[in-house]
Amino acid sequence: MEEETGLSASCWEQLGEAHLSNSVTDEFAVWYVAKGLTQGEHHPEGTEELRLRRVPFSHALEMVLAGEITDALSRLAITQYELQLRRQK
């Protein structure tokens, strides 16, 4: 996270894990929520062209529901975190 965004976290909480497509690949994913963020300098690799965009979590959830975020792992992480927040209320 720090390399791409410059953000570092004081706490990482594992939210979940899954086999992303076990009929095709053995890819296994683990996702976290990072807390206690501190902004620093980002250091992308020379071949990376990154555009960073910050949005409130509620907007990211709306982007998932509207089909604007299509990456499966991002969708899993965002929806699971929303469900966890609802459970805590």
C-alpha cells in the first residue's frame, strides 16, 4: 500500500479470504482493512502508471452496487466490510 499510495497503517485487520476461481486457478486472496493511516511519499515502480482517487467508503460501496468497481477482490472486500459495519451497529 505504501509503495503505490504513500499510505502506511498502524493497524491491519484481516477481513476475509477466498479462492478466486478454483476451477481455473489456484489463486488465493486475503483482504484487510487498514486503520490509523499516515500519508507519506509513494514510490511506484518505474513501469507503473498509477492514478490515485480517494472516495468516502459510502461512495465506494455505491460504486460497487452500480457496477463501476468490477474487480472481484475489491468488490469482496468492500461488501464484506459494509456487512461487518452493519453487524456492529
